[in-house]
Amino acid sequence: MTREEIMAIVEEKNINFFRLQFVDIFGFMKNIAIPRSQIKKALDGQMMFDGSSIDGFVRINESDMYLKPDFDTFLVLPWRVRDNINAARIICDVHKSDGTPFTGCPRVNLKRVLAEARELGFTMNVGTECEFFLFQEDAQGNLKTETGDVAGYFDVDPEDKGINCRREIIETLESMGFEVEASHHEVAEGQHEINFKYADALAAADNTVTFKWVVRSIAAKHGLHATFMPKPVFGINGSGMHTNQSLFNLDGTNAFFDENGPLKLSETAYQYIAGIMKNARGFTAVTNPLVNSYKRLVPGYEAPVYVAWSASNRSALVRIPANRGLSTRTEVRCPDPACNPYLALAMMLSSGLDGVKNKLDAPASVNVDIFEMNLAEKEAAGIDSLPGTLEEAILALKESQIAKEALGEHIFEKYIEGKTQEWDSYRTWVTDWEIKRYIKNY
């Protein structure tokens, strides 16, 4: 989309409010809202903000930063129309006051990693599957972890009480240009999934943060709270963000497909799988960024715990969906929707390319339920485990050379600093579980 096309839509749709959006290091969407009079200035990349006020960005003495819009991310917001006055948004890259891209901007960082992949002859396509819960609020607007439905996997009315909200989410996404492929109720009560078409990695990350924003906004209209927290309720399934990814050659062919290869996978595909598995422990702190993430990554709830791959086994970290040809892809099953998708994709791409560049051999696939294997069987098969806590994941991240390269020095250091503070806060917090279990007996 061009600047002129955007201005024509502004006139046609009577857009009086404009949101300039970006994402911080920890995946939180930020925005500056401006009136119509400032839109031209914004499109020229002249909108300044205080970077020192954004967690993990810069110090106060270097705080002036600019938002450089990506015209292709311009969207009119269907739920923000009032009295025939519309609002729109555009996603921006963060630049420093001297005009250079800011290395601490997650979107800028992903573009850097994608450029490195292109130098190797590859582009990356991605499809994310973000699961979420719809919870009720009480009369005072306080959040409850009650869902109001008793539906399960693929259930239909009347059990699925969230279907009207989900339908409006889909209608909103489609009006914004998303190609929604399917939606359904997930395994847990109150849990949902909406799948939209894959895209190139940068657009996929943009779409993922936009999707989460739309889901929350429409849920609020229905008096519901949408959460992408990985494990909001004890004893039932948590929410994942299975990430389908493939490398394409610059001529548009799928680099993972080989008609004559084992499982019709190319050597590049096996090397990419090997790179993912080699570096999985090192990227888990990014793909699974919360203390709560590791309450989802436990045996028995379909979330992968073990570093293995399979053409069909859903207990493995990496699964190969059945489609071939242009649809040949790997599905990395550990990420959860609390992650920063720009950083998660940068980490997984760099990990996979590590296998390609160094021609790593993928281990044998594991086609049995790993949850049923005992320790000796897992050790004999060479199956490692993902970190069991955020602290363990942070330590693995610190030791990962791939992480340092994929995130860059600024993000790597600030991310570890922030997550270490988060773990320390959790570690020293006295929980309700402790009070109930100990206070009477000790």
C-alpha cells in the first residue's frame, strides 16, 4: 500500500483517529493515538515518543525515538466506528533520533534475521495457532476464571456459550483482510481457537499481535475477558501457539519438500528440524516467557515437554503435518500465545538455520507416545526435556550463542534482565497455596 492509497482511504472512510502501534521487548502492544490533522506527519515518520518510558528500550538521556510506519499494515478498525467516524491503525518500526533503526525494536530485529536468511537463499512462511480462553466478569467488572460453558473439543451449540463472541471475532478479522480458515471450541471449557492463513514471517508476527488485540476487544464487547495466559486454570489444558513454519527458496518453491526424499522431506527440512531440536532449550525462555508457561509444559495435557520430532506424534516438540508440496512444513508445538511473536520467530528461524548452515543430522523420529516412556527408555532414545521452570529456561538462554545472535545484544541483555526480575518476584512471593497448606500445620 502507498501513502496516497492510505490518504484516499482516510478521506473515503472519514477516519478521524489514527493509532500508531509497536511492540515492546516483552510482547506488549503499545500505541500513540493521533487525530486526523497529524496523519500526514505520522505517515512521514515524524512522530516522536519517549523511549525511556518503554520497558527495556533506552535510558532517559537517549529517549527521543521515532515511529516509522509500515504502510502495508494499515487497517481500518471495524469495531471503532461511531457516528460514521472511523479509526485506523498502522504498525511501526522504532527508529533512533539519528534516523537509524533501533536494535531494541523486536520488529526491526526480526527483519534483520529475515534478511540474513534471505542471504542464504531462503524466505520463511509462518502460520500461528493461538488458543485462548473466554472468561466471565462479575457485576463490578472483576475477572473470574468461570467460562459459562461446558463444551469440549469441537463441541457445538448449546454447550459452546462463546460461539457468538467467536463469530463476531471472525467477522471482524475477515473485514480487516484476514483469511480465516477454521474456528472451533478447544479441549478445555471456555477455550477457543481461530486459525487464519499463513503468511511471510514478518506479516505473520504482525497478524498474531493484531489477532490478540481483536480477540480481546471483541470479547470485551460481549462482557467477556479473553486471555492468552498459558495455564489459567489448574487441572485442564492450557493454551498453546503451535507455530507452523517452512523455508521457501527465492524462486518460490518449498525448500522442505522433496518428492523422492524420506517422508517426502528434503535434506534442508531434516537439517532445520535438527537445528530446532539442538537449540530448543535455549529458545524456550522466549517462546514460553512466563512463570505460568511452565505450568502448561507438563506431561499429560498435550503440550510438548520432550525434545523429539515425529511425522504424526503430538507428544513430540516438532511434528510434521501430513500436507506436502507447497504446504510442507514443521510444526513447533511448545510456544504459547504469551510470547512476543517477533522474538519467537527470530529465535526459531535462527535455530533452524543453524542446522541448515552446519548440515546437522536430525535424530531418528519418535513415533510412540513419549509420555508413556520411562526414564531409561527416554535416555536410550536420546530424548532431552525442555526446561521445567522459567529460571531453568533463563539459564539455558544465557548459554545460547544462537540466542545472542538472533536477539542481538540489546534485546538479549534486556530480556534476560526483565525475566530474571520476574522469576525473582515469583520466587519470593508467598502464594495462597502455601498459606492453605502450611499456616495451620507449622
